[in-house]
Amino acid sequence: MASTNGAAQVLVASNRGPVSYTVGEDGSLDAKRGGGGLVSGLSAIGSDADALWVCSALSDGDREAVRRGVGEGGVRMLDIPADVHADAYNGVANSVLWFVHHMLYQTPLEPVFDAEFRRQWTSYERYNRAFAEALAEEAAQGATVVVQDYHLTLVPGMLRELRPDLRIGHFSHTPWAPPEYFRMLPDDVAGQVLRGMLGADRLGFLTRRWADAFVECAERFAGGVGGTRIGVHGLGADADFLRQRSHEKDVEERMAALREEIGEGRRTIVRVDRTELSKNIVRGLLAYRQLLDDHPEWRERVVHVAFAYPSRQDLAVYREYTAEVQRVSEEINAEYGTPGWTPVVLNLKDDFARSLAAYRLADVALVNPIRDGMNLVAKEVPVVSDAGCALVLSREAGAHEELGEDAITVNPYDVTGTAAALHEALSMGPEERAERAKRLAAAATALPPAQWFLDQLDALRAER
Ligand code: F6P
């Protein structure tokens, strides 16, 4: 599948790639291109740049595409054995490293590093090695490789051994935990993760806070960062794309449908998230309920549009979280709803056009994660909202470093404080709201995805 036979000059490696396949009833393969910052960032290097994206085959369709040796140019999918991938992705990456980076373990019940974890860790090593070997095979002499995220922390070190000629970068899209939390990992595992990443020439993080935490961990547990450079690149929203896409016909249609659901003349509090445990959707709902209690004047006059798209449903804790979001929404509707007013409009079905429609209608955006690497929703809503929305933003989102001044800041655990912030946002005068939204949009689009990616390539090339 789309091998370059050692000719790629720029390579990206990530677990999830830019395209996925489904097998049609007639056996044909249908390709669907995904969205997101990395996809638009990579498109900036163009097709003549000998670029290759190495990723996992995740679906039956993907595996079929690999077997048939067909697929889009510029993408090579690795058909890693399903059990190895499940151990590495669900077991180590999403059940351990993701929780450590977001500082989300509910001790003392978790984590448990037992024989089962050790078995999964061996799979994680195998999975990382499969990526390192594929990259070593595809990269031209002196090529530049950018490895993405906590799934692939061992790749830089492994690749360095196989191909010392390459320029290797690694970028973390999550927060990074400070040493007191990171040390929860078994010493040898922590050491492997840090040394694996430090095999790169350059490590990128979304904010200064996460970069500093990494450096502290490296100093405490790996003898320092050595010759590895550390950079901060705050991925921004893609203003041109968002403004154009959010005025297309399907978005307008969904706006009309949403307006019907919301009802004439009502304010709209919007949130759009994947149902990741870090997103804090339940406390957001509880804050909305408290708003209705503390300020009954808002009853019938406001609707909370909450889009919570199921994610990582192979993990029980994610399934339970999605169910909890549903349960609390239903409770609020049962308790406060009236024949003409549904207080919470919850939507669990992923629909990008509908998200953009909600962004356009937003009077207030609620972004209250417990911890988040960046949070692009916080950056996208002010760009798209028609009237300029107020932003209620957790101080624990990476985006807060750039947007804090014009947002209304909340402590994500403080439900009462979040209810008060929602009231403040709803009460803000239209002029102040529009002015703040303008400044928020400017800060949010300072580093669009294409530039974000090119900056990393430039820095990587300059540093060796
Ligand atoms: O929570 C954000 C994040 O963990 C990113 O760091 C990562 O790129 C993405 O989610 C991976 O999501 P998925 O598990 O759906 O591929």
C-alpha cells in the first residue's frame, strides 16, 4: 500500500491516519478522508514533496485495503496483528498513558501494573517497533520524520538506532504530567517512554506548561533532555476553512433544524466534545442545572446544546461515561422541561456540519475540560459564531494560555463557579461579547494548521 520504497522526504507517523476504508456490498473499497489539524497541516506540504503518512490499519476495510495493496497515495497503513494493536492502543496508550498525561487516575483503585499490564507493554513495544521499521524502510537519506503522540513514544529512539541519518521529531497532543504524577508509572516503563522520546532531535508540545512538565520529568527520571530540543507550537484553528465550510448548504439546513429545537428568541449555550473522560461534560451539565436553580430567570429563555460524540467505545469506562452524560441530560429535562422548552438538547451522533451549525448559533461556548492538551473547540467557536459568542473556558485547557484574557475562566471541578460563569456569559452585553469574540478569534487563528506543521519541519531541519 503506497510504499515509497525509500524515497519519502517528509514522513508523519500516527496511530490514526488521514483516511479510512469501508468495504461496500459489492466488495468495492470506499475511502473516507478524516478531518482535524494534522490532516490539513500535512496537506500544506503538497503532493510533490515525497511525503508519506504511516498509520495503523484500524478497520476491516483498512486491513482489506492493505491486503489488496490498494489505497490512497501518500499513506501507508500498517496491518499490525489485532491483539497486539488492542493491547498497545486500548491497554497501554488509552488506559494508562492517556490517564497519566491527563492526571485522571482515580487512585487508590487505579492503576494496577500487574502481569497483564506487562504483557500489554510488550505489545506496545512491538507496535512501536512496527512503526519504526516501516519508517526506516520508507525514509530517504536525511529525511524528516514527525512522530505523533503517546501511542508512539518509543519510535524516535528505535528509529534513531535504525537510521541515524534522519531528522526525527515527536509531537505530543496531550498534556504532560508533572514528575509527582508521572512517577506513578513503573520506573522502567517511565524510563523507556522518556528515553524513547529523547531519541528525537526535537520534541514539540502544545503549550509551555506541558513542555516544562516534560523537561522536569526528563531531569528527574532520565538524567535530563541531553541534546534533544524542546519546542512549543500552539496549534490554531483554520479560519479560512471554517468560515467557508460553515456557510455551506448542509450547515445552513442543520441551523434551521436546530433553531426549531431551540425555540424562538432563546439563548444558546453550546458545547461540542468527544466523550473523553477529560472533557468534564457531566460537571458542565450539573453547572447548567445549578444555573437554572440559582437564576430561575433563565428558565425557558436558554437551551444547552450539548454534542457529545462517543469515542473509544471499546473501553468500558468510556461507555459508562457516555451513558452518564445521557442520564444526567435526561434528568435535567425531566426536572425542568416544560411542554414548549427542552432545557438540554443532547446529540451523540458525530456530525461535523451539525457542530458547525451549533457554533454559528452559539451565544455562549462552554469548554470546561479537567485537562486538555489544547482544545480546538475553544478556538473554533469564536471564529464561526455569527453574533460573536462568549467563551467559558477551563483554566486547565491548553488553549487557556492563549485565550485566557478574553474568556471567562473556570476551575473545572467548581460546578458552582461554572454556573456563575455561565450566568456572567449570558448576561454580557452584545458589544462586549462581539469585541471579545473578535480578539478571541484573532488569538485562536494565530498559528493555522499548515503553518503549525511547517514551523515544526523548519525547526527540525534548522537544528541538526
Ligand atoms: O484526546 C486527544 C487525543 O488523545 C489526541 O492526543 C489524539 O490525537 C487523539 O485524541 C486520538 O484519538 P483516537 O483514540 O480516537 O484515535
